[in-house]
Amino acid sequence: MPYRPKIDESRVAEACEAASLLENPNLSQIARQYGVSYGVLRGRIRQGKQPRTAPKPENRALDNTQEEALILWIVELNKYHMPVTPALLHEMAQLSLVRAGSDHILGDRWAYRFIKRLPEDVKLSPVKQRTKEYKRIKAEDAWKLDVWYMKLKNVIKKNTPARLVYNFDECGFQPGKGKNRKVIGQEGGPDLGENEHSETITALECIAADGWFMDPLFVFKGTTFQEVWYDNSEGLPPRTLTAVSPNGWISDELLLEWLGHFQEATKERVEPNEKRIMIFDGHNSHLTVEFLEKCQEYEILPIAFEPHTTHISQPLDGKPFLAYKQHFKVVNNEMSYFAGMPAGKSEFLRVITRVRARTFNTRIIRDSFKERGIFPVNGKDIVKKLRMKLPISSEDLDIDTSQLRLHGEEHTPPPPEPGSSSIENSPPKSIQAAKRNHRKLEKLFRKERISPKLQRGLNRVLKHQGVIIEHAALTKDIVRRISAARRPLQRQFHKRQVKPLSGSNILSVRDANYSIKARKEKEATKVAKQAAKRIGHKLNQPTATEVSQAKQASLDAEKAAREGGLLFWFDSNPVR
């Protein structure tokens, strides 16, 4: 830690008093006169700063120990990639007050005020936590992505021309779908119209690291080409391609046919003995045997991204596609605003011309390759960002909740040694017990006349003990919540169905639980019978010895009845 000079508070107080008597004091001269730091004096006079030893405001809900424990807990959870929300911070602070025996209720804005008071060295501030597809989070493996970039570096070398590195991908559009915007008007004004159900039109775009981009391929949903689609589409590049498919997506056959057009469009950009490098999304249907054979025929080297990582590593998924969709929604807003109806399927080719002109240019394309670390190959920044936001896993929390406890909890302390001190021998279980010990020690300090230096050292130790106790309580509570949240996810899932009690297609929760309970009871009975059979007898049936004895008793009764001249008798030991 950096050296901090000692401050003589008495001299500073005298300097402050002298400065307060003057209308326009010369702080530099007063600081030299009283032998104090100019920065300290200026902070006290101009900025109203208080000395470190000054008492804290009395209206604070939490004391220093509780606040330091909360800050330590926030930093610890951030290391495990579990940033704390204001609601969770408010709840944990309220629990700290409950543990301390306080009935004070924190205000709704307490957490936000506490966040503003966080120390600067903590380097934490309010940020927005966004949602993301779970498969993408699982795929964001920094080690795998680092290996992928290393392999890419072996293919795209320093002397590889930028004109040989390509990236293609598809982008979906929904004609008639706009975006919200701000206007000058009154609340309750008219809204912009958009289509409720809109078919998807897929655009396949291809760009190169030198800023070149290929004419697009648009795939419409349908089986035939409609003449109305091409009205006023003369502004599109002459080599713009269109296709149809049953769902509006690109099929394997369409992709193979497009690859032939790519060969024609780029063959003049290739010199003898050069191979084009094609990088694409390997998760969908692009990676087929026929596609790879065509690439070999055209001398194209195909490279697939790691599955579910294109949102962080693919150039097209950066600025180009983001601007592509945003500009399209803006154009749709203009159509709805001026024409009174949104752009439909028949207007797509006409409006997409302006959208592509705003989206694709040499600068944006080059920047997208550089930002995603594709050309020049440099995945360090991508991997570094990924490591900073990795989600928590069960391996990350190396905490055994069964062994985690506060000091002294569920633990029988050893018998106290003989002595006259009233201070607890066992470690304090709560911050209240720690404070009681602290007060008793302060009385002992005054009685035994311990040196001030030793008192300050012991006070620091006791304060740190309180912080550790409170931090352990916070950690135990959050680990308990993690375990409770994960426990249902660890159960085995099955595809067992619940049979309705009637012929209706609607099943109430009560009937479903009744059916599940009946099924479980039936299975339990079946298991019990099987277990009983394995040990040599059946439930509710006599053993072999009992059957033999019963048969012998029945024969004896029959014999005695015949000898007595009886025509019938009662079998008191029937055997079933």
C-alpha cells in the first residue's frame, strides 16, 4: 500500500479555525503557517471533507462492519460472475439488520444510495445484464474459441491477401415489421401500422475482408415466382438472385446452386495457385458432403465457426447485419407513415435497394472483419471479453454447503478454561456476540491500562472479525439459495404421461396430481411385492411351513370327525 503521511488533527483544526475567521483566506499561506498539508486543508475548507477518524452519520441504517461485509460479498459474487441486483442487495442488507437484532426497515431507495457510496477501488457500478440464448452461453467456451482462432491463424497467414477471405451467412426479414420511435406530439397519438403475420424472406449475403461484397440472394416463401415481386426492382444490382422455398429458408440445394454463382463472381479475384477461404456458420445445413465436394472442386477452403459462437466471432453478425435490419425497419416505418400501410412482400425488392446502399460499404466491412478478429487474425480481445463474462458453473463454486457454518454454529465448544474473564471463550456466532465481546474488551483495556498502540491493533482485529462473521452469514445464505435453485434441475426427467380421468382434452392440476399419486402408489405396491418375492414369500400369504402345518391340521380334523360319526366339519385352518 502507498505510504500515507500522518495528519496532526489538532494542527489541522487550528488551521481550519484560522481560515474561517477570514473572508477570503489564503489557504496556501495558512497551511505553511500551521505546518499542515495544503491538500488536506483545502479539502476540509472547500469540499467539506471529514477526517478518517470522524464519527459516521448517525442516520445510517447499517454500521461500518455490516457495510464492509456487504461490499466484500458483492466483490466475491462478481468473481463468480453473479452480479448482485439492487433487489438482492436490499434483501441481504435487511437480513443483516435482522441478524443484528434491529427492527429498522430499509427504504425502497436504500440500495441505490448504497451503490452510489461504493468505494472507487471496488470498480463496480450499475450495468445492464442482458438475456441470451442458453445454447449460446454454453457455447461461449473461451478455451475452445481460443483454439479455433489458433487454427484459423494457421490458415490465414500474415501474407494472405484480404481479397481471399470471405464470410457468408443468411439474414431473415419480415416485411411489414417496423420499430418503435420517438415523435413530437401528444400521448395517445396514432401508431404506425405493421402486419400481424408476416412471412420470412431470407437474404444470403457474402463479404470479403478487403471490403468487397457480393450481390445478394433473396429466398421467398412459395413454390412459384410472382410477377408483382419484381415491380420497380430495377435499382438492384443486375446479378441479384431470387429463389423460392416452402418455408422461405435456404435449402441445401439452393446453397449448392448459390455456390456456383459465388464461383463466377469471384474467379477474377483469384490468381493462379491461390485458394479462397470461406468462413461460415457450421451449425445449420451449410456443412454437407455435397457442399464440401463443391468447395473442393472450386478450390475453396471451407472453415466453419464453432457452433453458437457466430454472434461474437462472425463479421456479418456484427455491424453489417445489425445495420441491415435496423435500416429495413426504418424504411418500413416510412412506408407506413406516408403510404398509410406497411411494406409487404411485393414491395420488398424495391425497398431493400435503399437498405443495402446504407448498410454495405468498404469501411464497415473491413471494420467488421477486424473487430471479430478474423482479418488480421487476432482473437485475443474476443477471448478476453468472453473470459470476463463466463457464467457460473457448479465447478466454480468450490463450497461444500454441508460444511459451511458460522463460527460456533452446530458445534459444541470446548469447556472454558478456568479464569475470571466474562468474555466468551467460544468464537462468536453472530455480529451481536462479537460486539458484546468488543465492549467487554474495551472495559478490560481501560482497567488493565493497555498501551494505546496495542488497543488500536486489537480494535482492528475485532473489527475484521465482525466483517468476517457477517460475510460468512451472507455467503451461507446465497449458497443456500443456489442449492435450492439447482436442486429441482438435478432431478431425472422422463417422458411419462399423465392420463386424463375423463375423455376431455383439458386436465386440471388437481386431477393430474391425483393421477400421479395413484400411479406412484401402484408402482410402490408392485416394488414391494417383487421385493417380498425375492426373499422367499408373498405378501399376505402364508409361508411353506405354515401351509404344511395347516394341511396337517385339516387332515387331523377330518380324521377326528369321521371317527366321531360326524357328516361334516368346519375347517378352522383353511389353506388357499
